[in-house]
Amino acid sequence: MKISTKGRYALRIVIDLAKNSQEHCVPLKDISKRQHITIKYMEQIMPLLTKAGYVKSYRGNNGGYKLNKPAEELSAGMILRAAEGSLSPNACLDDEINTCPRCGLCDTIGFWEGLKAVVNEYTDSVSIADLVNEEKRKDKIMETFKNKQEENDE
């Protein structure tokens, strides 16, 4: 299983909104600048996130996007599934009921079902708030490192 650019960008966009949309709507151009994602590509991703109910769009002069739910209530799995569809490792597990003609004979179906369960459990256990906090932790470490570098340069 490989997460496409669309899935990775969808996560980055939602994290950006979680960090920047508490008080006002965030225009796509602002997200584009911070995340280095083209507006054209984001225009393909935003309808998926809006349709899923995770972001809301606002029109007008002060328009843009905001999260439609608190970051604590959104998981990485929810965002990835909105952008990618199923996170199943193979096509026969995409649907609720496995319709693969070899399902009853397949020696590896248990392995694939286990992998699917692990991937879904992990991605659903990580909230967007967790990812925002991880980003803040990294920023703090980088700031500390930068300050030490400046002290050493003096």
C-alpha cells in the first residue's frame, strides 16, 4: 500500500487549517505558500475534504476554508480515506463484503485482513491535533537548535 501525493497533501492541508483557521477563514493561496502545494492541486483535494464534512468553504472577500470539526475529532485515517478511498492493501478488501472469487480458497486473506486492520487502527488512532502538536514540538526543537547555533557563532 502506498499513500499517493493526494493523500499526503490532504493531511498537510488539514494540519495547516488546524494551525491557522481558528479565528478566520484561510484562503487557498495562503495554504499554497506555506505548504508549497499548487492551488490547482488543492482545488482537486478540497472538494473531497468538503464532501466528507471535514472542512467547510466560505465564499466572498474574507472567504476560504476552516475545519468543520475540532482537530481532536479528526483522525489521519479519516483524512486519508477521504482523499484516497480505502486504505486496504489489496482490491479484494476494498468493499465491506469480500467478493473476490478466490476468497474462500485464499491462503493469504488472513494476512491481508490483518494488515488492513493494523493500518486502519493506527491511522485512526492519530488525530490531527496530535500531528499539529508534533509539528509544534519539532518547531520548538528547531528554534532551540537555531538559538544555540547563533550563540556558538558569537
